[in-house]
Amino acid sequence: MDKQRKLVKWIVIFFAAMLVFTFLSRAADSLNVANVDTKKMQNQVIAHNVKGTGRVEGTKEQAVFVLAGQKVEQVFAKEGQNVKKGDTLFVLDQDVLQETIEKKQMEIDTALRKTEDLKSADSVKGQKKETEKARAQQNYNDAIKYGDINMANARMEVDAAKQKLQDFYNGRAQAQNTPPQGDDSLSDGTGDHLESGESQENIQGGNVADAYTKEQETALQEEIRAKEEALNQAIIARNNEVREAERAVQDADMAEATDGSLENAEAELSALQKEFGKLQALLEAKGKVKAPADGVIKSMSASTGSQTTEEASAILYETGGSLRMTGTIYKDDLKYVEIGGMAAVKGSSGTEIPEAQIESISEVEEDKDSRRISILLPENTLSVGETAEFSITREEGPFTTCVPLSALREENGRSFVYVTDTENTILGEQLVARKVEVTVRDKNNSYAALEEGSLSSEQQVIISADREVTEGSPVRLQES
């Protein structure tokens, strides 16, 4: 009996020990195994959201100019202030205004005299031009008239020489009792006839051959050629003189280039008179420079005690019409923003504009990593000078392999995720983590789209764990 009792006692002790070891094993297991949350890949779009703040401006600006050199006595408006048309922006010193008006009157008198002198000179020049045109036309008419006369006289000389040769042929034929000889060159029937006194004298000499020699014939032919050459020269001379006279007429008709002196003087006089009128109006208004329209002061360069310059003394955004807001975005976000796209805008007053058009994108000189964005706003929505927030959303996809961004990890420049897998151990089948390298196609602050084929649709991707997980780490699914 004692042996049986001892055996039972040892058996009880053994099972108690086993129970203790089991509890200890489970406790150790709970310390080493990571509790993980998993999710399968899903089909969705990747939305990129670009946000920023800006200030509302008017699209219509109006500048206020005052003649340079005027002393600013007092300023009543400042940047960002709302003004109504006719509100006084600043006041000029009236004594300085009066002095400027007197100097301006002297400048006008000088410009007026200069203009009158130039007009008188232009009048004389015009009369001279008309005289030159009349003379050129008269020379042209004379060139035609006297050229035609010289040509006619030269033709008559040619005809006379030809007639002499024909008479020579006629006389020689009569003396030889043969029919008159003709010359092809005299086929027109014109020509001078041989003087009868000379023919009769030669015939009465009794020697017919001597009266009609070959030398005489050659001399008469040479005379014709000389007269014809003289006619050609008369024609050439006439044509040259007419052509030169015609060019002179054309030159006289051509408008002369002007140096613009009179036009410049008249423009200067007109500008001086306009400035004089504005100065007088300012003096009558006691030096008050007023807002030309309802709006908000964009900038005010005039300050008390300063002098006005050629630049605008004030610039204001006109109230009414469409509005514009400008803000900045990061250069890396440019791929999600395009001119003509839409942005959602919310003013500080709470007014929301769901769709406002992006007008332009430009560089920021002082920050090369930023870009200035301009967004057009509808009329009567926000107020000039109001601050507003803008949001630009662009969706990419849909992608069939999206996982939460918390599942994506990087090591040595490569991206990977952990998925759950099973392996056989001495204690049985165990759930473990497996490392899978992936290629990221796109991502935002919440999700990443992976290259298709990186994972299967059935794999469970570890998206969170209560402790660090590595390749082969035992894991346990988080209980709901």
C-alpha cells in the first residue's frame, strides 16, 4: 500500500510539473510571438491631395499717379484698407503745387513757340516743294518737245542725203542712156535729189564718166550713214533727257522723310497741357488725391514728408469683378497640379468654393523648391484681402494591388512587405512572417499601389504588429 501511495504521489507531482511547464511555455510563447493585423490587397484609386493657403486679390488693379516732385503733406490710407471712390488717400503741399503750376505754364509757352516755328518752317518747305515739282514737270515737257524737234530735223537730214544719192543714180542713168539704177536702200522713194547745177556742169564738161564717179557715189553713201548716225544719237539723247526729266518729276512727287520734329513738339505740348490741367484740378481740390474707384489698397508708396516719383503713388484692387487668390505649393507636388484644373477653396469667413480654376503656376525667386499658384475665384464670393485655404485633389488608377501604407517598408533603397506563411516545427504548424520585395507604382499618405504580380490576391499582408517583425518571425493573428 505504501508503494502504491508513493507511486500515485509521484504521478501527481509529475502531472503538476507538466502543468506548470505548460503554463510557462505559453507565457514564453506569448512574449516571443508578435500579434499582427493583416489585410489582403484591394482595388482602389490613389488620391493625391495638395493643400495650401493664400490671400484673395482683385483681378482689376488701378494705379494712382501724381506728377513727380510733389511733396506729400499727409497720408490717410494704408495697405489692405478698404476705400470708397472719392475717399482721400493723401494730401499734397499746396505751395509746392502752385510753384509747379507756374513752371509748367512757362514750359507750355516755350513749347507753343517751338511748335509755331516748326509749322512756319514746314509751310516754307512745302512751298519750295511745290515749286520744285512745277519746275520738274516743265523740264519734262521741254525734254519731250525739243527732243521731238531734234529727232524730226535729223530725219529730214537723212531723207535729204538719201535723195541726193537717188538723184546721182538718175543722172548717171540718163547720161549713159540707160534706165535709172535703183538702190535697195532707197526703196522708200525718199531722198535728196542731186543739184541740177552740178549735174549740168559735169555733163557740159563733156566727160560723162568724170561727172558720175565711184568716189562721188561712195561719198553720198557715207553722208547717208553719217546722217542716220546723227538721227540715232538724236533719238538716244531725246530718250535720255526725257527719262531723266521723268525721274526728276517722280522725285519731286515723292514725299520727303520728316524728322518728326513738329509731331514731337505737338505731342510734348499736348502732354504739358494735360499735366497743367491735372495740377490745376489738384490745386482746386486743395491737394487732395482721391481713390478713383471702390477697392482695397494693394500698396501705398506715398508717405508723409516724402516726394512723389514717376512710379505709382498707390495701387488698389477694384471691388467687383472676378477675384484671384495666390499661394504656394512644393515643387514635388507639381505633377498633381495643372493649369486649367480645379481647386476647392475655403475662405476664412467660412465661404466654400468647390470648383475654382487654376490660372497659372510660376517660380518663386526666393525659394527654388516652391511654386506660386494663382486660382481664379467667382465674383462676389470672397473679399479682397481675405485669407483662404485651397485643396487640389488628383486621383490615379484604379489599381488592383493596393495595400495600406503602413505595410510598406524600405531597406537599402528597396521596398518590401511582410506576408503571413506557415511552417512545420517540432511543436506543429506555426504561422510566421515572410519578406516579399515589391515595386511601388504610386502612393499617397494612406495607401501604396504595387506592381501587379508582386503578390497574389490571397496573400495576407501584415499591416501592423505589436512588436518588431523580421523574416521568419513567428506571428499570431490579432484577435478581433
